[in-house]
Amino acid sequence: MKLYNCLAMLKINDQIDIPADEIELNAIRAQGAGGQNVNKVSSAIHLRFDVRASSLPDPVKQRMLALPDQRITSEGVVVIKAQSHRSQDKNRAEALSRLAGLIRSTQQVPRKRIPTRPGKAAKQRRIDTKKKRGELKKLRGKPYD
């Protein structure tokens, strides 16, 4: 069953808005316990969002596609399933907020790592502990006559 969005845009922040027609929402039956309600009501939401075909800025798209997230398929489609609530509206809101959180996490440019080296004192401490350990092991041997 295809759902039609009641919202026109999903607002991520001041710079990024996603048009509703880029987000596909489907109502499906939830899994797990719940008895008769689960069996007859399609309250779970299955959200699909194609990153490559979206209106997101290119740097955000690239960072999003590079994420090691299992919700993003190899084709670049984000698939989110929300079924923790009994109501379809709450599940829809949760799925949309999860998508917004995922996009927000990729919006910040990661800082470039600056490789560092250990200082002189740290090197000296390492050498000293190695020497101490070697002396201790040397004492384990058989005594000389």
C-alpha cells in the first residue's frame, strides 16, 4: 500500500530540505508479537530514499554513500523500517526522523587526521620498561655454580 505524504518537505536543517516526492513510504504489516492488531493492521512503515537521485548536495551524497551503514544498499538506496509503535503516524514520524538523523550525521565534513609520533619521554619510558622486563626474565634462569 503506497502512502501519500501529508508533508511537502522534510526539513533537515536551514540549508537542506528534501521534497516529499523523493521519499517513498509504504505501510506494511509489522512483525513480532501483537496478536490480532498486528495481523490485520498495516502499521509499520517501510521508507525508501534514493540518495543518488536526490536533491542533496553532492558532498553530502558522497559521504552518505561512503558510510558503512547496513541501511544503505549497494545501489545507494536508504531503506528504513519503523515498526516499534502501534500507530502508523508515529512509525512514519520515526522513520522520517531516522532518515533526517542519518543525513545530519553526514552533513559535517570530517576533520582530517593529523598523524602524530610519540615524544622523547614516551620513547624513553618504553625502552626502560622493556629493559626492566628483560632483567626480570633474565633472573628466571638457572643460577650459576
